[in-house]
Amino acid sequence: MKLRKNIVVYIITIGVILASCSSTKNNSLASNSSETTKNLGSPKQYFQYDNFDVRVINELNNDFNLQSFEQEKKIRIKKLRNNLKKISSKESFLLNLDKTNIHSLKVVELIYRLELPIRIKWSNEGKGIKFEDLLAETVPGFCSSLNQDAMDSLALEIARPDQKSMVIFMENYSLAVERLGELVPGIKFIKFDSNDPQDFAALLLGVNSSQKRFIKIKNLNPNQEFKFLPRSRDDIQKIILILEPSQYKSLLPALRYHGVGNFEYTNFISVLENLNDTNQLLDFENTLIPISENIVEKIKAQQIRSLENITSNAILSDWLLIEIMNQSGIGSADISGMTGRLEFQKGSCAKRRVPLDMVDSKWVSS
């Protein structure tokens, strides 16, 4: 008990220090805005809502000549600028977190990066926000969990009329798979519960049947040599993998080996949970994974190299932004979030669209 109290005191102390540093840094940035303004990139980057310097915001119209944009884009950029102004002019923000929140240190780190006057109120157990299963739970401010939103993205991919799909899933995702079956009736589901991925893949793709037919043909004329290449099934074109994080690196190579490039592969968001660094993404090259444009761009720019806890950290980052939006009195916002595209509407829960992106080796090598 004494140890827990010491940890809580330490976190509170760090939070107070970082909150005060945050205000100081904001003023410092404002005083050097002429230098910062020269480094402005595309307006696209500001939809990440991670730069709230007042003078930089005021320069948006001048540096990005709005006359060169279509009317719809002008409206979006003007709304973006107004939203950033509201956030930067807010005197203080307050977060109510449970003392036992295991993600407290990460939240403090995210607050420090935003350089906003954010305070944390540490409440007794049950009175503050306490994150437990970040992927499966619907965090405050959002309409649904990240797992559910990622499953909805898979449903859109499967629903393509030009391709027939098959879903391979594991027991722990049975409930999520049921939802997928409701969204896409008639889809084929295969449960993966084998200890031998190679044998499972060969049987599933029909390679074993092809080999048996070859043996029968060969036995009819044992003196004649035959050239044989096992042929995989042709009634499906796309394979969706909904697996435990540790199983992708065993089953996916087995399917690729026996499938000989005849199938497209799409992975569930759990694929990211067992990766330590960006180089491990190469194991999933040319397959689709649920990942935000924001994270991909940061990987390319080498701003992200470690993928440890990438999904839970992304959820916390987006939760913090939605809290800031609510407390700033913003009416609506389109956000390029760390988990996907976020649609914020005052008085309503935030909607999220998780994009599917094809893994490219250039992400890591560029």
C-alpha cells in the first residue's frame, strides 16, 4: 500500500511539473513564431491537432493562399484555424483520472507533448477514468471501441463484389467475428485451432487434395514421369486473418507458401500488438493492415521507430484530443488521429474510421 501511495505521489508531482512546463513552452513558442512559421508544411499536417502555437495559427491564411483551394477545402481550413484558436486560447483543461490508472504515465507524457495547460485530478478508485482493455472497451468520448471500428473496416473490404473472401479466426475473437457475419452475410469462416500452421494451410487451400489426385494419376502409369505443381483452391481471392498477435508470423507465411501468390491477405488490428519495431512490418509486406495515415507518415519520417504498445498509445492520444475538443467548446472537427480519421461533433460521441493500408517496404527504407 505504501508503495502504491509513493507511485501516485510521484505521478502527481510529475504531472504538476509538466503542466507548468507546458504553459512556459507555449509562451516560448509564441515568441519565436517567425522562425516556426517558415517551417510550415502542408495544411494537411495541422489536422493532426498537435500544434497550437497562436501566431503560427494566425499565419495559416497567409502562408496557405486560400484562393488556390476549392471552396470545400477553404471551409475546412478556416474551421481548422478557428478550432486551433479556441484550443490555444483556453486557459486550462482538467482531466479526472483514477489513481490506479495503469496508463497514467503515458497520459502525462502525451500532455507534455501537446504543450497545453492541462491539469490532472487524481480521484479515488471508481470516481475517475480508468482504462483497462483499451482495444476492446469503448473509451469515453467515442462511439465504439477500436476493435469494433477495425472490424467495420474489414467488413467494407470483404463486401467488395468483385472478390470472394474467407475469414480465418481464433477463439478469443469469436464475438467480434459474429458481428462481422452480421455485417457481411454468407461469408466463409474457418476456425484456426491447429498446432501445425503448415498442415492447416495446405489442407485449407486444397493443396493436400491436389497432391492426392497427383498420386492417383501417377499410380496409373508409374513408369512415366510427371511434372507436378500443387494447385490451390480458386473459389476465393481474399483471406482475412483475425488471430492472436503471436500467430500471424506462423500462419501467414504458411498460407503464402501454399497459396503461391494466388490470394490477397488482410490482417486484423491485433497484428500490431506483437511488433516491437518498424522493421518487423516487413514480415507483412504486400498485405493490408488497419493503420492510420498519421502513423504511416510518422514511420516514413522516422518519427516512430518502436511499435511497442503502438495501438494503446494511439487510443490514449485520440482520447486526449477528444477531451480537449469537448472542453474547448468546439462545434465540430475532422481529425487525422493516431487510430484513424476522427469525426468530432459537439454533444455526440466521436466516430472513427480505421483505414486499411498495404504494407510497403518503402515505409521503413525511405
